[in-house]
Amino acid sequence: MPSRTAGRAAGRAAGRRTGLGWLWLPLGLCALFLYLPILVLVAMSFNGGGSAYRWDGFSFRWYAELARDSDLIEAVVTSLGIATGATAIATVLGTLLAVGLARHTRSKMLEAAAMAPAILPDLVLAIGLLAFFYMAGIPKSALTILLAHAAFGTAFVVAVVRARLAGSDAALEEASRDLGAGGFSTFVLVTLPSIAPAVVAGALLVFTLSLDEFVIAYFTAGPTTETLPITVYAMVRTGVTPEINALATVLVLISVTVVVVAARAVRRTEKS
Amino acid sequence: MTQSTTPGVLLEVREASRSFGHVRALDSVSLTIAENEFFALLGPSGCGKTTLLRSIAGFEHPDSGAILLGGRDLLALPPNKRPVNLMFQSYALFPHLSVASNVAYGLKREKLPKAEVTQRVAEVLDTVGLQTMADRRPAQLSGGQRQRVALARAIVKRPRLLLLDEPLSALDRKVRAEMQLELKRLQHEVGITFVVVTHDQEEAMSMADRIAVLAEGRVQQVASPLELYRHPANLFVADFIGTSNLLAGPSDRERLMVRPEDARLVTPGEGTLSGTVLDTQFQGGTSTVAVEVSTLAKPFLVCEPGATAAVRGTEVGLVWDHSVVVGEGLA
Ligand SMILES: Nc1ncnc2c1ncn2[C@@H]1O[C@H](COP(=O)(O)OP(=O)(O)O)[C@@H](O)[C@H]1O
Ligand SMILES: [Mg+2]
């Protein structure tokens, strides 16, 4: 890609001209600080020995262990299911709520109320939901975790989408109505395309938050539901093995793939 | 259902009022606009022009009063059901759609056959001179081109009434002058009634068949450009339209208005007034002479054809062929 290389060269030249080239140093240090732990984690997942801290030669041994660990796999499946369901609910509700808040009310109170679950400490939400499910007579299960995650996820989607709507022009929606589109067509044809990147970003956020959420899941889980963080917590209490590293590596791989695919999808909708 | 019977009347606004808190944006506004008219709403910023336009389009609702289009009550219809289109001041082009898709948007909502949509889009792009830009995005166009797309998107719907909110204000001077002529040509060509909002009196005068002058939410006068200029209904209109010299009138509440081109310089002592030449300005076809008169707060302006013989600092007399008495208060 000639244009991209040209861009990079231009960037270097600009760095030299502006005298800001030295900024590469703090940038590099920050990147090291952020990514070194992940690199170590991935490296140790290929450890042949039984320690997560001492290198004993290369091996896929722990990936094989992981593939045989049916408890862990079941927990992964449970967590993925909860995350998917919670993301679907939170994305739809959060997007509609954000549009409503941006276009149909000026109440700051409503807005604060809609976003509060994102700011409240997890512990408060967890205790509250626990009490709520008990009083409503809903037995705790994977479904109660899903609903709990959907609740705080909605608040995150509202926050992300609302910010995007604040910067967009309400005249676009009026123009659509003026040209003969009803409220629903306008939402689908004009509003949604302009907030699509924020909707995708919000959905990704909810998915990843749900996947490793511990406190709320711990409080709202049924006696036999084990989400991934709960299972890992139990494993770690009896000693850390590189199997955890292998698991973490697989999760990193999944997250990166999801983010890249989503970013591509957003760019494609923006282009077409 | 109120029925307007006057033939030739397209739009009728009856005593429309709208307040925002303590601000009376529209204060009992009444207007009629004829079929095929090029009508301008003129007034200073904040006088309620946009509020009136948005009430006709359906994005504001008057607190009281009625708006009828061809005798039909418009206020009962939502914006998407009104046979009226609005060209937004910001153009409001859909950034994610191409020029052609922007223009086709309104036709697709009417569920017209694909072939007809394609044909009408091509025709209208041809009319506004953008046939080669059909596949571009709004972000890839100049200000003038964007304005044409907004115009094409509205007229392709063949509305009975096209509302334009400050259509030329975002353009630079030269393009604006071109577009004034272009808008007039287009209005003739497509045969749609235009209502243009502007705060620029020259723009309104050069384009419109009739102008409504608004101030503080009230209609001051509705008349042809010439009538407004020659016979302003009050001091506000006289001052807002063109330049005028205002002298003491027959009563306390009235003033005498003299247009600069109706006045002439004569030898001192022979004129109705006398004063000292303060400044002269040569404008090419005409010259303006500013005369300081001791009884007036502002210099008296005289417009003379060609170059003037007046010399700064000399005494002159002033006479005029035509003057109008105008009332002081707002309508
Ligand atoms: N949505 C609104 N909320 C509050 N005040 C408004 C609103 N729209 C208009 N106004 C007020 O009403 C008056 C008329 O506004 P507008 O119709 O936009 O004037 P113009 O278009 O002539 O500049 C102004 O004082 C403006 O501040
Ligand atoms: Mg305005």
C-alpha cells in the first residue's frame, strides 16, 4: 500500500520538523507498560513445566489440558451465552434510550438516571439486584446474571451513543421527515447510520464487560451456575497453573478478533 | 374545516402566535401567499422568520392561529404529510449518502417506481448543473454545490410550496450574487411557489415578487420591493430597506423620509435645508455626498449620477422631489 507508507514517511518528516520526535519515547514506554504483562502471559502459556512463573521449555501441553477441562469449557460457554444475551438486550434498549434522551427530552435528571448504573459501584448494584430477585421471587440462575448484566450494560450503551448524538445534527432527522419519511424510517435510514459506530462500540464494551464481570455475577448466580470469572477464581485459589495462561491467551485472541471485525464492519458501513 | 375561497391564494397564515417563555417569536402573524409567487420573509436576526418557516413545515406548532394551504388546514398534518418542503439553513444533507441518493431519498419515500426515481433524479441534477457529481458524497462538494444538492433534493419532490431558510447565507459574496439569479430562474422554470427567509434586504429586493418585513414577531408591511422602498409603512421599514434621510415630520409620532436619489444639491440659501459637505464617495455609476446639517443627528445623504462636483467643506443647499411621511411606532 504505497499511500500508507507515504503517510508514515510524511509523519516521520513532520516529527523531525516540529521537534516532537522525542514523543516516541514516552509512547514506547507506555506501550511496554501496557502490553508487557500480556506478552509474558502469552509466553508462559507455552510453558512445559507446571509453574506459571518459571520457564521450563516450550510445549502445547496446557492447551491440551484446557481442551480436556470440561468444567472450564462449560464455564466459557455459559459466560459467552450470558455476554451475548446481555449485549443484545443492552444494545437495543441503550440505543433507543439514548435517542429518546437526545431528541425527546431536555431533562438532565432522566439522563443521569439512565447512566447511573454505569457509575454506581458494582457491589451496590449486586446487592440491590440480589434483593430485587429475592423479593420478586425469581430463582437465581444464568438468566438472572444475564438480566443483571443487561441492566448495567444498557447504561454503558446509553453513555456511548448519547455522546455521539450530542455531536450530530438534529436537522438531518428533520430533513428526513420533511422529505416524507415517518418516524421509524427516519430512525432506520438516518439516525442509525449516523450513530452506528457508537452502537458497535457500546455493544463491544458490554460484551467484554459482561465476559469478565465477577462481583454482580457472584451475587446473582444460581447455586450451580458457574461463569468463567467465578470458575477461574475457584481455580486460582488452589494454585495458578499455566492452564490459566492458556485460557487467557485464547480470550485475548477472541477479543482482538472481535474488535478487528467490528472496526472493519463500522468502516464498511461508513463507506457504503 | 376552514375553507379559503380567495382564488390564486396558496398559503394563508391567520393570526399565528408562538411564544418561547417570555419571547414572543410570532405575534399574531397574518399573511397570504399567491400561487407561483416568489415571496420573501425579511427581518433582522431573531424577529421570528425561522419560527414562521418551521411552523409552515411542521417542526414548530403555533400556540394559536391557523395555517392553510390551498384551503386545507396544515397544522393537522405531521411534517412528512405536508405538501411542502423546507431547505434547511445548514442544508442538512445526509452525509452517508451520495448526491444521487440524497436527491432520491424523498422520491423513494413516495414509493415511486425505480425507473421514475432514476429519471427524475437525473433531470433535477441536470437542472441544477450537478449531473457529473451524482456519485459524490456531500463532504466532497463545495459550499455552492452542497446548496444546489439541497435545492435539488427539495424541488424533485415537486412540492406546492418550497421554503428556503437563509439559502444563500453560507455562501461567499460572488457565489451568492450568482445564486440569487439562479434561484429566480429556477423558480420560473419549475413553477413552484418559493418562500425565502433572509435578513439581507438587498437579497430580498433583488429576488422577491413580494416581501413581508418582520420585526419582533410582527408583520410590519407586506408589499412589492418598489412599494416598500417608495412607501414604507413605518420608520422601521424605511430604515431597514435601503438608505433614507429622516427629518422632522408633521407630528410628534411621524417623520419625513427622503431617499438619497430623490435629493439634489443646490446653491446655499436656495434649498429647503442647508449644510456643509462632510464627505463624498464615488461609486462608479453614482456618487454619494454626505452633508452635515445642524438640525439633524445624522448626515444627510445625497446620491448624484456620475461624479459629483461637490467639494468637501463647502456650503450647499438641499432640495428634494419626493418625500414620504412615515409613522414612528412598530406595527
Ligand atoms: N426552540 C426555541 N426555544 C427558545 N427560544 C426560541 C426557540 N426558537 C426560537 N426562539 C426565539 O424566538 C425568537 C425568534 O427566533 P427565530 O425564529 O429563529 O428568528 P430568526 O430566524 O428571524 O432569526 C428568538 O428570540 C429566538 O431566541
Ligand atoms: Mg433564522
